[in-house]
Amino acid sequence: MAPQSANMRAPMRVALCQFDQIWEDAAANRARIAALVGACAEPFDWLVFPEMTLSAFTMDRAKATLTLTPEDHRFFAELARERRAWLSYGGVQDGFNELFTIDREGTLANDYAKQHLYSFAGEDQAFRAGTRQATFELEGFRVTPAICFDLRFPHLFWDAAQATDVYVVIASWPAKRAE
């Protein structure tokens, strides 16, 4: 077998965990995730969860379960360490709808706050918009994150294109948008 050139990367196994989230119930969603990931026999290098992973897409900031807690972040960190994989998950932090990526050791590698809030549903009234792009390195790949409605704004992708190998976009669309 010929050695890989300096420009070639090892293949990366990316897993997507799209699941039926339980509305505004972080504990139940953590249990569901633990069961799903525990049943996954295939190895993966990077596991990506949907927007607002533990609450589903809700804008009721009065609910304490909407904001990620230290316990929630520890749950994902432990999962990353157990599976020796990178994890990307969504949640609300400090009034922002965010995407967090942690490395195989469970350490925060990147956080990105959604820049374009979905005003048609009142998201702009419930959360603050992020103001920065956040490209980071994930095992030799330059990754640029985005969240849901950000997809409608191509300048986010054009502006980051030269510094990006992979875009990761998480979303939590309602059933009526399934098609």
C-alpha cells in the first residue's frame, strides 16, 4: 500500500443523530440520546445532533429547561469521551441559539451563535443574534458551522469558503417542512 501524500486525509466517519425530540424535556432527551448512541455498534469520528438538541425548537425562554445547564454540557462531554468521538449539538446559552462542538476528550472546541434568527416565528424576539463566524479545525478539516435559517444567507458561506473544508448545518424543522 502506497503511503498517503501530505494532501490526503484519513477518511472521517460522520454520524447524524436525527431523533424524535421530546418537547422541552432535557432529561428525557438525554435518556433517548444515551439509548440511541448506546445501541449504535458502528464506530464514528464525529456525531452531529439537531438544533436545540435537548429541548426541540422552542422559544419559551421562561422555561428553565430551555437553557443548557452544566449537567447538559457534562452529558455530551462524557458521551464524547466514552465514544472517543467529536460531538456537535445545539442548545440555548446566554440568550443565543448555539451550536457547540466538543472534541474526543469532551473539551469545547467551538461554539457558534446563530446569526440569522427566524423572525416569521418570533425567534428574533426570544433570542439574540450571533455576530461572528466561527471556523475551527476538526482533525485536519476546517469546519464552519451554521444553524437552520442561516442557510438562507449565502454570504455566510461565500465569505468563509476559502477557509472551509466542511460546513455543518444543524436544524430542527417542523413536520410540515419534512418534504
